[in-house]
Amino acid sequence: RPATIAELADKSREDLWDPNKHLKHWLRTAELARKSGKQHAENGDYERSFVQLARAATIILEKMPTHKDYHTLLSSSQRHNLVLVS
């Protein structure tokens, strides 16, 4: 049977966050997840696409704002642009 949305959402959060890693690591991780999600969608693998896109959105919208360097390394316009592309 296909996975439920809740199961896919849980999978997207597995091993997702370590606040000790540099902010640039998380920017790269989110971008790779976004690209991977788009590629999976193009290939018709919608479950993997959902997981990867949800992972990218969770990093950008929920996790990164809690990082100690978020407000010092990113300008307000950069933070705004992150939200727009996620």
C-alpha cells in the first residue's frame, strides 16, 4: 500500500537537524533536497518527491530560524528570499 501523508512527513524528519552544524551546511542540504524532490517528481516517484520537498521546507521554515547564526549570517532580505523559494 502507498504510505500515508503522516508516514511520509515522519520520514522527511528522520535525522533532520543538528544545530551544531554550520548554517551553510543546512543551506546546501535544503537545496539538495529541493532538487532531489523535483527530480523524483519528474520521474513519477511522488512519495520520494514529497519526502525530499518536505525535508527542504522543514529545514528552511522550521529548523534554520532556530540556528544560532541565522540572524547574524543572513540579512533580512536573504531570510525573506529563503522563505519564497521553499
